[in-house]
Amino acid sequence: MSLKATGVLSGLAGGNTWVRVPPPHKKRQNTRYHMEKSAVQLPESERSAVGASEADSGIPLQDLHEDRADYAVIEAPPEIRDALALPPGTRVLRRTYTRRHAQKAGASRSISYLPYDLVRGNPDLLDPHREPWPGGTMHQLYTIGVELDRVVDHVTAGMPTPEEIRDFDIPPSVPLIRIRKVSYSTEDKPVEVTEIPLPAERIELIYTTQLERWS
């Protein structure tokens, strides 16, 4: 088995090769959503103390090599439009978050979609320079009067594209876990869709189900 296949070396065929920067192991728990909502009404100083992403990786924001947010207002792609129950031609705010824990390390990325008509009432929500936002998306929605009722994670798996192999620095045989997170308001409306690709070699998904007691 080659050193690239085992994850010791990085680089695509025909290009440069280098020693791979080991990726941090992450744990993603569904209890994170309870933590995020419980922090929504806290003072900013407390909301900014730690976020869910930092809790996943154990890496403080100030220690990241790259932490970038790219915003764009676009026509909703068909699959996002359907997930948000929007009519054709509706615009959404697309937010692409890219983080890298070290130079030459593989990136982590998520893409969030919010209905533009929902968020445009607060100009701060359209400004990427205000990232990272203390309290995250739940607090951003709170500023426009939206309370979340539930979050549904749709989890699938598949092989990465060549671009994902390059960007995330994944050995060729490693699949991606793909999470589509759909957040619903207390009015039972989908208000955000987030696409989260996670290389299977570095992620542990933990789901805790609290059962109702008989007495």
C-alpha cells in the first residue's frame, strides 16, 4: 500500500508530494444544539467564550491558521430551495466557512443557506466581517425574532470528488460523511440548511437520545 493511500504523504498524481499534516480528531454530538440554544440569551461576553466548532476540535479560534467566511446572495439551488420550502427564483444568503488548523493542513468546510428575505432586515447578518458571530446562527436568528424548535441532521456517505480530496487532504480511499442540517423555527418553517462534509477518518458522530421515563 502506498504512503499516500495510508495518509502519510499528500499530493495528487503528477504533482508535488509532501508529508501530510495530521488532521485533528473531531467529535460531533447532537447535544451541541441544546448548548447553542441555551447560550442565545446570554451576554455577548459569555456567548463568545467558546463555540460548538471549537468544542468539536479542541482548537481555539485564535490558534487556527485560517478562519474565513465568504458570503454571497444567490438564487437558491434546487435542492436547497426544496429543503427550505421556497418557490423557484428565491434568493438565499450562502455562507461558506473554511477553517484550517495548520499551514498545508486539510481544510474543514461548511456551507450555510438562509432565505435572503428572512435575514435582510438586519444588515449585520449580511456582513462577513462580523464573523465569528458570538452565539452562532441561533443567536443571529434570534436578532430577527426567530426561535429554533428543532434541528434535523440528514446523514449520508459517499466518496469525495477530486476537489474535495485536494481541499480536505483526504487519502484517496477515505469516504466523506455528509450531513445536511435543517433548522426549523417554532412556526415549523425551515429557516436554515447547512451542508457539512466530514472526512470519515477524522470524525466521530455521537447521538444521545433522551428517553421519556415511565414514571
